[in-house]
Amino acid sequence: MKRARERDARTVEKRYSTKPIRIVLGAREFRIPANYFGPKYRDEPDTFVAKDHGFGFSLFLPDFGGYTKDNWQEGWFHPQLISVRQVKQVDKNEIVKFNDGTRQKISPAAYGDPAAMYKNVKGLYEDYSAFKLYGLEGYRHQGGGATPGVLWTGTRSNGEFFFFRSYMDPGQTLPPGRYPLCDIRYYSAQEDLSITYVYPKHHLDKWREIDDAIWAKLHSWRVK
């Protein structure tokens, strides 16, 4: 294990790069430093054309920087890692085919509209909020603690409603082998993009700061 880690460290030292990577997402273009994709991106292509699945990147608290020559070592279990798993376009006029052969325009819930998605899932949760923290209201599943986790609702800095899930209650003791996350996924009408990202639950109090920082990075990187 030690030899493997030393070998990886030598590779990172050799292939670490902050060169700009050109990301093409439809009519949008971004220039993103390579170290936001990984610690060994020196030899990766300078241009990536993101198609239906979009693109992702990583940030690290507290300053929302990318990978360094040191912080890569804990991998996906880094306690400060914010993993933006997907930024993609949405076709709100897409015609989708159902199993019975019929076709119709995609529904708002299917493309990620937060209000529509919430309407579909809120019946699974209790009517009253069990938690009010950090400008959020948290709802447990119907039936109490049989199903772990909390659904949180709130308002983003731009005024848009959204909700997300955390896989453990606030203050709940972490069981062995578990790595509870906050799982956020929504379509932003103002940005006209869909986004999915996760981060460790112990950063719940920073939910707004994290959300703002992700979009601020995308705005700063956009060149077209």
C-alpha cells in the first residue's frame, strides 16, 4: 500500500496541471483549469465536447479550489470534497416515448424542475418539518425512523425553490462503513441548466455557500 501511494504521488507530481480545458456544452463554452477535473490531467485533451451527459468537476472547501498535489490522497472520501457530478443542458420540448408506445412532451418533473419533483415525492414524507436549521426545513419519511435520511427544502440565493436529501438525520451517529452525503439535483430556470452535486453531510450548514460557489465558478469559467 505504501509503495502504491508513493508511486501515485510521483505520478501526480509529474502529471499535475492547471492548464485550461475547453468545455463545449451546446452553445456555451467554458475554460476550466485541469486541476478541477483531477490531479493528473496534464496529458488529457485540451477540449471536451459535452453531449447529453454534460460534464462534472470537483471543488474543495474552504476556498473552493480544485485538486492540489496533496488533497487527492483521500480520494472520494476527502471530508472537504464537493463533487459536482453533472452539469447538463435540458430540452424542455423533448418528446419522450413511453412503454405503451405513446409519445408526449417531457414533464417538468422529468427534466428536474424542483417544484414539480417535490410535488411528486412530498407524499412520502411527514406533513410537518422535523428540523428547522440553517434556513432549511427538514422532513422525515412517513413512518418515522424506519427509513433514514431527511428531505430538506429551502430557497436558493437567486430566489428559486429547491430541495435535496441527506442520508442521515442531523446529529445522528455515523454507523461503521457509512459515508452520509447531501445529494442535490435540480434544474435552474435562471441558469437554464440541470446540476447534480454531493458533499458530506457535516457541511449541511454551508449549503447556501456551496450552492453559490458552484454557480460562481461556472460563471467565472464561461467564455461564450
